[in-house]
Amino acid sequence: MAIGNPVEWGSSSLGHAGTAVRSAIESIHRPEEALKAPLPAVQHVEVSDLKAALRAGFEDFTAYRTDVLFLVVVYPIIGLVLARMVIGQGLFQLLFPLTSGFALIGPFVGLGLYEMSRQREQGGTVSWATAFGVLRSPSAGAIALLGLLLTAIFVAWLFAAQGIFNATMGAHQPASLIAFAQEVLTTTGGWLLIVAGVSVGFLFALVVFAVSVVSFPLLLDRQDVGLDVAIGTSIRAIAANPRTMAIWAMIIAGAMILGSIPALIGLIVVIPVIGHATWHLYRRLVGRTQIG
């Protein structure tokens, strides 16, 4: 695809930017007829559907392995860079919240993978460039707003983690990573830090899972759905399938933990498989019909 001269490229970029801004505004202030439109129907799913989604996700990954690896390798690299910055600043208490909480923006990172699975489903030609079709989506503005929401939740988690550290361990800087680990594992304050940190972190993860597990694929798939309906449908999908979706959340968490060892390298495989599988699970969760 030719880029063209700078004037044409700039005009095209401004056009896409204008579309995204207009989409963002419409996702918040939708027309009255859109507010009265039927809601997407939510289906009942079983553990067998999770297995089928994972199989389909793995098939997508193996079909486009090189293109997918090119896309997702940047995710663990960014994580490692952020971790290195934290260690360099001596903020050892934020190392675990940063590496674990980085998964909070994972659903947004997976957008390109959803698009690749969507295009393959429709029989289209798929490559790494297909992922950037998200930028031309009519729902680009709403998707961007949801991405900003997840980023804000991630930042809020880091502030919460620092607050928990101050409350349990005192407002001091650990001398080293080893000294910090020893203090956490051998003191009462350290054990309180672990319990409180895991509990609060779970709540943040639960919020992200509830608002994003269906909403990103839905916004990508349907042009007539606003951000409010997308988030509402995601929450309804979990409410209709609490046991199955709890298992899915545990699968994601377990895979992310395993993929983070060692040095986040395993995420290069885990992220695309889970990302593609999320699209296929969405297809099973949200029917093509609507409810009044």
C-alpha cells in the first residue's frame, strides 16, 4: 500500500483522527434511536466452549505465527523496560504491582489479534498489517476511550499498591531488591502487604475483566454499539455465566503468570493464544441476534 505524498498522507491522517474523535463523542452521547436499539443477546456457555475457544485461538496463532510474534513481542519488551526503570529508581516495592498490573491493559493490547481472527473468520487475507485495521474501525473512538479507562485503572492500581506498602511497611525506600524481599517474607508487615496487595489487586483485575472481556470484541464487530452498551453487555455476559467466566478468568491469570516466567518471554506465546481465543469466546458469548 503506497503512502503517497505528504499532503495526501496528512489529509488521510486528519480524516482518520476526525473520525475517531467523532466516534468517541458519539460513544458517549449517542442519538436517541441508538439508545432505544435492542441490546446484543448474551448466550449461555460451558467449559467445553472455553476449550473450543482455546483450540481456535491456538489455530489462529499457528496459522499466523510470524505475523503475530511481530505484533506482540513489543508487549514484554515494554514490560521489561518499565521494570528496569522501576529498579533503576530504587522503587522495588512497585516491581510486582507493575509486572502483575501490566496485564490490566492486556485486553486493549489484544485488539489487533481480535481483528486478525475476525478477518480470518470472514475469509479475508490476514497479515500483521491486518491488526492495524482497528484504527479504521467506526468504533475507534469508543475503543480508544475504553483503552484510556484501562490505563487509568492500571495507574490507580500502582497508586493503591504504593499506599498499601506505606500502610504496612512504612514510607521508606528499600535498600535493595534482596533486602525488600527479605523484609516482605520475614516480617508481619510484609505478610500484611502480601495479603492486602493480592486482595486489592484481585479487585482491580475483576473490574477490568468485567468491563473488557466482551466489550472490545463487540465494539470491533458491531458499528451500532456504543461504549455503554459494550460494557453493559460484557457485565451481562459474566452475570449470565458466572462459573464459566470465573474459570476463564483463572485460565487467563494462570497463563499470564506462567508466561511471565522467566522475564516475560513466555508472554510472546501466551498473549496471542489468549487474544485469539478471546475473540472466539466472544462469538460464543454474544449471539448475532438482539434482545428488546
